[in-house]
Amino acid sequence: MSTRTLISPAVLARPRGRALYWSVFTAVVLLFALAFLFPVYWMVTGAMKSPDEIARTPPTLVPAHWHLGGYTDAWDLMQLPQHLWNTVVQAAGAWACQLVFSTAAAYALSKLRPVFGKLILGGILATLMVPAQALVVPKYLTVADLGLLNDPVAIWLPAVANAFNLYLLKRFFDQLPRDVLEAAEIDGAGKLRTLWSIVLPMSRPVLGVVSIFALVAVWQDFLWPLMVFSDTGKQPISVALVQLSQNIQLTVLIAAMVIASIPMVALFLLFQRHIIAGISAGSTKG
């Protein structure tokens, strides 16, 4: 069966048709690249402008004089190393807790098939319909009663209950070949051994996707860390940028935002192959 496209194969076979196709393709790619990369360029170069130049109207596309002092001032004045480390600790703990508990729950619902498993899964998915703002007060009261304020555990525990990631893992586990699991069971592997030696190695793509979702969710969260951490020295970078921006020049604040975004951009660039593989695996299997 032939595939229908905007340009027929007969037109593409002609030199003029190929030239038109590649011209349009190149123009579209350049426009999309400009739309996505220009805000990044504007932020990076904005930190290199002088305070007077960044407030100038109309704005300048290229800094008249390149000033790198904004980045060094942001690093020192806003105590970025401390707040970045706080964010790393909170994100790493939330990622580890979520990966352990969500994977165990998804494996149980998918392969162990407990009694009322579908009802439990439905209840978990129903929490996706509840606005996150409606859960802030109950979560805060619970954390305060447990004495976990100004403690990274207050970030880790709520991150465990992520219904979307749990459902994503369960759907992937449902699509794993059952004959492989049965062969492991015949060889004498128990449920935990099957999970550790068979299921997890086969689930690396979706585990990479869940990991990215978990890390980004903690890294960009603002409201919950603001409520939990009243101690300025323990606040993550998302809260510190707002709390410490009152008496800071705009160029220094923009530089701090650039530095704060580097870890997530680097993480995506390093693991983009695994992310795309996980998303495509979850959408094409079954």
C-alpha cells in the first residue's frame, strides 16, 4: 500500500520537485529552531548586558559590551552552590523513592494481580482528577505533625505518590513478553528475583522517562518547597531565586536563572536517546 504525502513520488523524482521539497523542509526546520532557541539566546545574552542596556527600549539583539560579571556575581551573591546542592539532594531523594515504590506498585498491579487490583488502580488514577492545589493543605498538616518541616524528607514522601508515573510503568510491564517471565519462573526465580533480573533490565527505556519526569517535577516545583522550607539556607534553587531577588540587579537575576537551568538541559542532552526510546516504546508496543 502506497503512502500518501503532500508531494507525490513522481514530483520528488524531478530535480525541481526535490529542490522545492528540501527548500521548504529547511525553512520549516530553521523556523522551529529559531522559535525554540531564541528565548534561550535572549536569556543567556541578557545576563551579559549592562543594567542600562537591558532596560533600553527598543532592546538590542546583541550586547554592546559583553559582561561576564553577571554570572560570577550571581554565583556568589545569591549563594547558588548551596541552593543547587539543596535541590540536588531533594531531587535525588524524590527520584529514588519514587522509582522504588512506583516500580514495586506497578509490578504488583501488572504481574502479581492482587485482589481488587483494578479497583485499586482506578482509585490511584482518580487522584489525577484532583487539583494539586487542593492537596497542599492536607500535605502540609501531615508534614508538620510528623515534624518534617525544613527536612528534605518532606519533599521525598509526597513525590512517591505519583499516579501518572505508576500508570506509565504498569502499562509498560503489561506489554512485556509473558513467556520470558514464565521461563524465569520455571527456572526457580521468585517474584523479587524476576523483577530485579528480568523486568527491570527490560524496562530501562521507561525507567529513564520516569526518572526524567521525577527529577524535573522536583527541580521546577515552587509552591510546596516554599511552604516546607522556612529556613533560607535549606531552600532549593526555585525558591531561592525568588526570595533573594529583591535587592539584586536584573542582569544578575537572569544569570542565576541561566545557571539554574543548566543541570536540566544537560540531563536531557545526555539522556535524550533513552527518553525518546522510552516514549516510543510505550506508544508502539501492544
